[in-house]
Amino acid sequence: MKALNIAMKELYVSIKSKRFAILLSIYVLLLLLLSYSLRDNLSELTSPSVENLSMDLFGVSGEVFATPLSTMLTLNFTFFTVIGAILGASLGADAINKEIESGTIKTLLAHPVYRDGVINGKFLGNAFVLAITITIGYVVTIAFLLINGTPLDGDSVFRGFIAFLLTFLYSLVFLSFSILFSTLLKKPETSMLISIGLAIFLTMIYGLIVSLIAQHLAGEVPPYGTPAFEIWEETFKLWEQRLHFINPAHHYVALIIAVFAGDRIANYYAPLGDSLILMFNNLSMLLTFLLLPFAFAYVRFMTSDLR
């Protein structure tokens, strides 16, 4: 109950902040602009079909069943790859060290509340903020289609809800990293800069340099068309996969494509259970990226000197 009370206070403070208002406004505005730009294309999807979706920036590609709703949700959630990371990073970056710097942490701990209740409450409160943001994006997407007179299908709505849960999990990963930085660094400005910088790097820059790093690790390029080149090419692709594997954005995008995966033979959605089983490793990695930084942050906060 103590952690829940702190979470409610954190939720109230975060929603009232200018930072949250600005990020939410930017997200909704860009989402509406994206939806409006696709209005004519959605009217052409009278006969849904399986299409190839390639996200080279994150090293992911696959076939998805393109209905008006699945198309909008796929673009929405992949767009949230960047916005969600920045929002999660910004919310938790000063959750702990700002309280220490201002001295309010001593007042808080003077009440009958333990340290674990503080850090758990901070995490839960900001998690509620992320859930509200993702819900707004989900509702705006569906509302736009309804206003535009676009029919919705039940399977796409259900799969969109699954994608909503995965998006929430993904945004929590960057919240977990930012809370870790907030426990490690004394200055809120420093932890904020590093947290947002990491989010931008992993979602916008890292994918652009993966090929360059993989090419360097694979060694000198042999003459094209020779057996040595084929071996080098396999090594190059293997290094690309390994490098993308350490990026949470890669696993999130792979899961989103898996949720909306299509079957060309049936010209419909692939069975959801089969798709998620194939992507079990991606889900496991997202959970690892979430739990590991928070575990370090928890231990750090519980053992640190708060003076």
C-alpha cells in the first residue's frame, strides 16, 4: 500500500509536468498527421492481403496481413519505437536523484515507508503514465478509422491489444534503464541526458551503424563471386544479427510484426500462438532488458548513502 501511494503521487506529478504534456502533444500530433497522410491508402485496402514489411533500421522483416486497422496499428507502434523509448527514458531519469538532491528523500523516508516501497512506487507511477500514453495512441488510431468510415475487424482489434501490451513492456525497458541511471548518477540533468541519449542512439542511430561495425568485424572483403566472398557474406550477416540482438528496439519490432503476421496461402493472419512461439526469444530478451537494469537499480538504491 505504501508503494501504491507513492505510485499515485508520482503519477499525479508526472501528468502535471510540462515534459509529459510536450511529449504527449508531439506524439498525438505526429500520429494524427501520419493517420491523415494514409487516409487515401486505407481506402484502397478493400481486399486485405499479405504484404512484406521490412524494418531494416532494426534488422527485422516479415509478412503481415494488411487490413486498415492492422496497417495503422503497425505504423503507430513502430513509430512508438522512438517516442516510447524517449518517453520512458525521460520519466525515470530523475525519479531518484532529484529526490536526493532536493533533500525530500529524507522527509519521505521519515514516514513509515521502506526504501523498497519508494523505488517500487516510483517505477509503478511512471509505468501508469506510460500505459496512459499508449492507450491514448491506441484510442486515437481506432477513433480516426471510425471517423473516416473505415470498417474494423475483430481479429485486428484483438491483435492490436496484444501489440499494446508488448508496446507497454517495451517502454518499461527504457524506464528501467533510466531509473538505473537515476540511482547511479547524482545530478538529474546528467542522468536525463544519458537516458534520452541512449534511447535516441538505440532507436535512431544504432541501426545505421550496425552494418559498418559488422563489416569491420567480418574482416576484409574478398573479391565478389568467389567462394571466399560467400563465406565472408555469411559471417557479415551473422555479425549483423548478433549486433541487432543486443538492441531492445529490434526485439520489440520483431514482436509487433509477429503479432500481425500473415499467411500467404490462407491470405489471412497466421495463427497468433505459432507466431509468438517463434518469437519467444525476442520476448525473453525484452523481459531481460526490463528486469536486469531494475534489479541493479534496486540494489543500488537499497545500499546507497542518501545523504
